[in-house]
Amino acid sequence: MRRFKLIVLIFPLIFSISLSGKYKINITYESGVEFNSQQILIDKLENSQTRRQIENLIISQDWIESYSLIFKPFKKEVYLNIKNREPIFALNKKYFFDKELYQFKYNFLKNDLIMVSGPIDNPATILELINKINLYSKQKFKIQYINFNHVDGWEIESDNTKVRFGKELTEKKFKRFKDTLNYLIDIEKIPSIIDMRYRDGVALNYGK
């Protein structure tokens, strides 16, 4: 028998789920619905029978950055407000990482994250690469994919362009990337490949 009545408030989408039972739990997701884990949490709360079970269930959710939980006395009513962690990238479809490099389980629902793949041991390198690209491109190069392998090194993809940095990421390469991108934007001719692996220059490929 179902034990709880759930009312789930989602910003900017607001909806409710009503279940017959003993309790009424009001849930607000501050950041909206971004993870499948949020729906899974609702389903698990439905089966929770005690205050301790509710508290332990919330504490166990690695995607929650912060929350407030209020039990109203004598009314069997619970108010739960949740702030989600905001992932910056997903690594090998196993984990999300936020800006503090906090790692939590990959549970894909958002479709605008940077997807990273490859044998990468240090996630800090990924975040540094993202920050450098955003800084030097002034957000004009929107990263969609980052790929790494031990033969070709780092490759960054946007909608229409791949940038090949090679195995070493240096300030000199980032500076050349900035100058090259500014030049290409000025002439309004963006190539399909920008190859930064040459010691003293950049190779451009306009093929498909």
C-alpha cells in the first residue's frame, strides 16, 4: 500500500503527483528536472515509511548540492527543497563533474553538456581545457565534444569545427588558437578542422 502523497514542484515546469497514503511530501527542484535521478528519488520516497528513511534517502543522492527538509509537526506533511549540482561535463558516460570537480554518477537527461571521452586520469585537465577555450574564444567556440587518445592527443569539437591540439596543451598553442579564431571570424570563413599540432603554425582544412 502506498504510504505517501507527493506533490512535486518543478521550476520552470510545475506539476504534481498525487498518491494515496499517510503523508504529503512537497518537493521543489530549484534547477528544474535535469537528471533521471530526480524522478527515481520521487519513486523511492513513495516507498519510504519513516522520517529516518526519508532523511537517509536524500543524503545518499550524490547529485544534490544542498537541501532543506522540514517536517511539519502534527500534520504529517513534509517540505523538501533541493538544489541540484550543475554538471559542466560528462566523462565516458560514467560520471558528471561540476565546476568544483565534484564527481557524481552519470544519469543523462540534459542534452547541452560537454561530452568527454578517452582514457583520462585527471579530470582537472578537462576543466582547464574548457576554461581556456572559453576564455580565448570569448564564448564564440561552443564546445560539444572533447576526445582524447594517446596517439592523436586532444581533439575539441563544436557544431562545425574540430580543433586538434595534440598530446601537449601549452599556453603557446592556446594563444595561437585565439589569434587564429579571431582571424577566421574576421574573414567569416570557418574551416572544418583547425590543426594546432604544428610547432610554428596552424593547418586549416575546409573539407567536409
